[in-house]
Amino acid sequence: MSTQLLCSRMLRTKAKSSFFRAYTSKVYKEGDCLHGYRVKQTKHIPEFELTAITLEHENTGAQHLHINREDSNNVFAVGFHTPVTNSTGVPHILEHTTLCGSKHYPVRDPFFKMLNRSLATFMNAFTANDYTFYPFATTNIVDYSNLRNVYMDAVFQPSLKKQDFRQEGWRLEHTVPSDPNTPIQFKGVVYNEMKGQMSDTNYLYYTHAQQALFDRTPYAHSSGGDPHCITDLAYEDLLKFHKQHYHPSNAHFYTYGNFELESHLSAIGEQLKSYKRMEISPVNKVATPWSAPRMVTSTFPLDPLSPADKQNKLSLSFLTNDSNDLFETFSMNLLGCLLLDGHASPVYKALIDTGLGSEFSANTGYDSSTRTSSLSIGLQGVKDSDVSSIYDHIQSVLEKVKREGFDPKRIEAAIHQVELGQKHKTADFGLTLMNGITSGWFNGANPIDLLELNKNIDRLKQGIAQGNFFESRIEKYLLNNPHTLRFHMKPDTEYSKKLTTMENAALERKINALTDEDKISLQTEGKTLEEAQNRKEDLSCLPTLQMSDISRKTKRVVLDHSGICNTPVQWRTTATNGITYFRAISTLPALSEELKIYLPLFCDSLLSLGTQQQSMAEIDEEIRLYTGGLKASTLVSTSHSDIDIMEEGITLSGSCLDRNVDKMYSLFTKLVSETNFDNTEKLKTLIVGNASGLINSIAESGHGFAHAYAASTLTPSMYTSELLGGMTQVNFMSQLAAKEDLTDVVSKLKAIASAVLKQSSLRVAITCGEEAVSSNEKALSRLISSLPEQEAPSATEQSVFVPKYKKTFFPLPFAVNFSAQAFRGVPYTHPDGVKLQLLSSLMTNHYLHREIREKNGAYGGGARYSGNNGLFSFYSYRDPNTLTTLDTYRSAIEWVAQQSFTEQQITEAKLSVFQSIDAPHSVSEEGMHQFVSGISDEMRQVRREMFLGVTDKDIKSIAQSYLSKNEELQYSVAVLGEDNEKIANDASWCKSHWQAQQ
């Protein structure tokens, strides 16, 4: 539910239509009064085809930004300025607790319960550095009204019960609440969430570097909370923070889409009418400039998957401009892109291509999310022996760029990317726009000014024409800036042990401070909370949509099909705002597993190694100048009719302005046919960077890795998916990164190149306007003709896949764990699939959420069913008690057998499923079900009708058939996380001790 927003990137929002049509029935002007609001400003923004209107609520001073645009995916958000003075995580815990019940909706967790009573395309809440925001999006106007009422009641009139604070924030509680003889421990959802977040060394690095750079400001503290400080937060502090900050005078409202402005203002104004304006105390968020540079050193846990002497992380950070100077912010954003983005960037060449580090540090880039912005340049994966020289290398490359400037083509390419970004028609444009402006808005910038991108582009071009534009900023902010931080984080083999010692010491202090009366209260409160968690509630106060709100008909997309050079081509001709979207799938021949594991590296090589005639830096500049980006990736798709049949392939995808289709296809031709796999220097850089990226992703997506590994034992497609992107691939890439001689790797890549991407294996999908069809046909014909015609001989015969059921544990230096348990299901077209999917929703919302999150304290957990790959699974995320969770998975199956689901519960499960089924799609994704998986609109319609017809009886029988029968270990389990003595001593578990070869 909560997400820490780490940094603010350049606003690259995307337009929704090729023409402007106002939905507002009236034209508003400055000074107009509407439902207690006064219009401050109104402006048409042609680059985004919208009209923006800012208003102020006259009684309270609440700020309101309305975006009127032809878009049915309407957005609402309310947020508050919430800077902090400590790291107890009070705004984060408050964000959770406000959603645990309110005056008009006095039930536990109305937020989570509304997830199943709505067709929302997005529902969330998040805590950023200095503000808290509560957004949702939906296409249904009744749904919009329901959710707006729930959200506003939650923030302005929350119950804020102490037991909800204890559940969501932190508490002392016996391991078994009803048994006072069990040990007392720290519990709490946010507490465990942040323990998991701090286990992510990238997050740890980013936050510690930011705190050091912005000393004596709110940014010197963790708004999300540091686990060592969270346990110092008192319930009374939470109440005080809400009273001070959650008032309309401190609020920003955001509405977007084609619903009428006045209906928004009337509804919101009605709820604000009882409030009066409150004086909001000013907070100084402007960093005081230093008189001299500083050096800060910290530590993080040693990663067992990376070489021990190549784990240093370090950066050079500069305090730059006032983020409210919007043109300077725009210019510095572009300067960051010019310095850092892509193979041709000077910093990439100097630091990554030379092998000084594996990839950029987590804080690298320009960050305008703070009141005073910053720019950071750093590396991770640095050798111990290279640490002292890195800062000199960074200084040297900045001095060189200052002397020589940037190639005009590179500047042109960067501006092209910004301009092209405005044209993409995306389904979540309103949310993207919101995320792009919120930090600036809460820092005092005019949100309409934040939207006027073309004004800044025009001014930028004028400044560049006058000369010394970027060079002067490099000199001012990067070369002659005393407010410069050298931040170094190094691995510590004792880090996790020290962390545990600190936690145990803090726990011991808390326990020793308890009086006899406190201990009795502790037992009573634990039992009371458990009783509240188990209590069945009357939810009739919560609004809900009905089955009649779900359309019985699938939204269909008109597709045409043709052939070019004997290659099947799917056409989606529609309004694309002058952009062509291209996707090609090349089905693989039978490859040996020895070659197959190299496929991700092969795909990345196509866009990383260059050719004999051109360096990758030169090609990358062409890609940026003429396209919106090119990509090559692996594809694994399960048959819609048999989960033991799959398609393996390589996908090529890209987009460009219609006038550049020739350039896009010629670039693909060059990359596919001329990539220089003998460029071992670039290949080494690529391997090391990929290995580092994969390793760093585990802490954030551990539940995904756990699920992939558990599922890999059950079906051939999941086995291959895990091989190409799971823990097996992580281990493989970390071993490749330790190799010095890449001769064997080069030969493997060449062997793949000779076997794949043939004319006869290809199918293509193009989405474009009618006017671009002809140019696409001609250019595509040349690309297809350039590919070899003959099919490559099969490398080996594919063996018959036999499911294997096992339990696997991966010990990793995390403070919390991730788990998954997977079962075989049925293919997409099988009638039991929809029942299993509804079963997963019912189990999550009526049992697993309560047991795993509320009681066990994990940040997330539940059940899922994937109709595409035919697997049912349980999962937990940032879980402090995984063995208890594994027991919960088993008890959930028993729980279903004892339940009789009501018609309302079945309806809610169906609503939760149709949220994703009926969510709007970006234009580039239209028709992709058919193209990628062969799932036609007719199949989707049949499946839709099966969903609508499921009953309570179907749910119970399906659980018995597919889950209860699996008691004799006909499922697989995977756990990632800290060492566990019980698992270590249990012979039924397979323990993986992978590590990088030294």
C-alpha cells in the first residue's frame, strides 16, 4: 500500500488523443466562484491536450488542481504536506492507520475491503519525502463517488484507534498473543516493511546519502521510518501529527479526466464546509550551503552472490538549484540525461565502460523531489583498490565536458526524447501526470507551470543557441560547488549480526522498562487485537458496485492481418498521435539448456555491443535521435489450451514517429545482423552490470523470485521463465561476471545468433495510424528480407517435462523473508481456471490478508491464480515469520472447506477480478493478447461468461479438487531470507548456497 518515493525524474508524460476536445461545459476564468471555491488560474496546455484549472477553497485555503481532458480513466487524489523532524516514520504509519476505519465507515481496513467493491483501475496511498498522497483511478462515475467518499472520510475523520496503531505501526506482543509464556517481540506492519526496505542495499544507500547531503532539513530523516526509531513513536505522537497536518488548509486535491469539474467541487466542498482556515506553521526545507565538501562513510551487509572485494558503493553528490526555479530544474534534468544516459554519455564511458564499477549507484541522476535539488554521480560494484580514484575520475570527466561541451546531435536526441514522450497514448496518463508534478507542487511551485513543457523546451533551445549553456551550469553546480558530498558505503561481514544485536538490545530495554501492570496490559492488548482481527464485521456501511456494473461483453479490438515476405503481420490501425509501435516475435528452435540460459544476455548484447563499423555509443545516439527506444527480450508463453505446451521466443519492440519508420527498421536490421559479439570489453561491462542489477533486484522483488522458483518445478514454461529470469539466472550471471576469459561466452552467443531470428520463425504486430501503413509496409519488408530464410537445425530434442515437488530455501542477508507455494492448475480455456482465480481472491481478502499481514506482521501476502500460465500460488512479502506463514497456507485450504460464501462475497471477488480484466489499455498494448498468446476476443468472451456464472458451490469443489488433494506434497515451496535453524535442520528442505566464483 505504501511506497517510498525515492526520486523525481524528468516529466515525460504522454498525450491521450490526437485532438483536443473540452469536456467542461463552461469556460472558467480567474476569479469565478464555484461551490465555495475561487478560480485562481485556467490554461490550455496544447502539448498534453488538456485544460488545467487551479482553485482555492475560500473557507480553508485547500488547493485544487483540475485537469480537464478527454480520458475516461478519471483520477482523484488528496494529499498533505508532511515533513518530519525524526525517523520514527510517523507520516508513513499515519498513512496506514487512516485507512483502518473512519467516522462513516467504522470497519477494519475499509481501504482493503473497497478493493473488492470497486472497479478501480488504481488504488493506493504513499508516503514521500515531505508529503503523503492518497490517489485512485476509475472509469465508473458511481465508483468514483464511492471511493472519493471513503478516501476523504479516511483522511479527515479517521478512527485512529490505538489497536490499529499497534497493528500497522509497532507493538510489543507475545509471539503467541494468547500465551504469556511465549517470548515478547516487536511486531507491526510498517516496522517489518521498513526492515525489508532497509535490507535493500540500494534503498539503504540512497536514503543515507540523501540524509547526509541534506543535514538540518526534514530530508535528513526517514519519512518512511527507520526500524530502530519506529519503536520510539508513541500513539499520542500519531494523533498530534494528524491534527497538525491532516487539515484542509494543508491539503492539495487533484482531479483528472472527463468528469465535470463542478461535480467534484460540489462533493468535496460539502465535506469541507465545517472546517475553517488553520494557520500552517512554515517549515524550512532549504538546505544551508556548506562552506567546504564533506566525506561520509557507512556500511551495508556483504552480498554472498557478489565478489567480496567488488562491493563498494560510492558517489559524488552536489546540492544544485532551487527546485521552484522550473526552467533551471528542467535544464538541470536535461544536463543529468546528457551526462549519464546511454552508452554515449561521457560518464558512462568514463566509469562503466572502463570497468571501474558494475553499474551506477542508486542515487545517480538529477533529483528535484527535494526543495533544493541535487545531482549525484556514483558507482557500485567498485573494487577495494579503486575506491580512492573514483572521485578523481568523476572530477576529470566533468572538467572534460566543461571544456569540450556536448555533441549537438546528443542534445538534439535528448530533446527528441522529451518531445516524443508527450505523444504516447497511455492508459494511466492522469496518474503519470500526477506523479510528475506532486513534489514540485508541495514545494510551492505553480502546478500549471509544471505542466508547460513546451515553454521550457523553447527557452532551452534559445539558451543553447547563445552558447555555453550546459558548460556554465557544470562549472557553477558541479565544479565550483562547496556543497559537495563524497559518500562511500562498504560491505561489512558483521552487518546483519550487528543489526540483530541492536534490535535485541532495543527489545530488551523495552521489556525491562515494563512494570507488572504493563505486562498485564500487554497480554490484554494482544488478546484484544487478535479478537478484533478475528471478529466478523457488518460491512453494510461500505458502498459497493453490483454485478450489473460489470459489462457482459468483452471490449473488442479491430485487427487486420496480412503477410509481408511470407511473414504474418497483425495490424492495429487507430489514432496513435503520429507514432508507430512495432513488435516482432521470433519463435526459437529447440536449443540446449546450455545455450538457452544465455538468451537474456544475447538479447541485451544486441543493444549493447555495437557492430564492426559502429560503436554502441554511435548507434545509441541514433536510437535516441530517431526512436522512442528499441528493445530485445526473451519470451516464454504458455499455451492457452495446455499448460505443458509453451512457446519460447525472442521479442523485438520499438516505437518512433511515423516519419522515422525507415530509421527504426534499419536500426533493427543493423543490430540483428551485424552485432559484434567479439567486442569482449563491452561484453564484460554488460555481464557485470547485468549481474549487479539482478542481485540488487532480489531485495525489492523477493516474492517474485520465490514464486518463480517454486513454479519452475511444475510446468515447462515456468521452468524456462525461471531459468531466464529467476534465481538460476542470478547465479549464472554472477558466475559469468567472475570470468576473465569470455571466449566460451562469445562462442555461445554466436551459436545462438546463427540459430535464431529467421524469416520463417517471425511474426509481426504493428500499431499505427492509417496514414502510416504504407510506409511501415515498405520499411518492414526490407527488415524481413534482411533476415536469413532458412530454418536452423534443432540443437537438441526437447524432453518431456515431469513435475517435481520440492521445498527450497535461499539464505540471504535480509531482515525479513519472502515465500511462495505453487500448485498446478489448468490452461486459460479450461472452465476451472476462472473458479481458481476467484478462489484466490476470496482466500486473500477473507483469510490470508488477516492472518499474514494483520496478525503475522508481513507487509503483504495472499493467493494468486494466473490464467495465462495456469498456476495457483500463495505468497508473502517482507515476512518476519515465514514458517508461521507456511502453516497459514495450509490452514487457508482447510478454511475454504468450512466456508459458505455469500452472494455478496462472490460478487466482490468477481469485481476484484474484473478490475484488471476491464482496465484501460495503452494504445501500444491493444491486440497483444491475440498476438503474443493467441488469445482471441472470442476466447476472452467465453472466459468472461464463465467468470460471471461461478457460484459458491463451484468455489468449494474447486478447492477440494486442486488444493486439498495436494496434501502429499504435490506442490512446491521456495523461501528467500535470513538463515532459519528449523529449516536448516529439516532434511525435507533443499538449501541453496550459491555464491559468486571468486
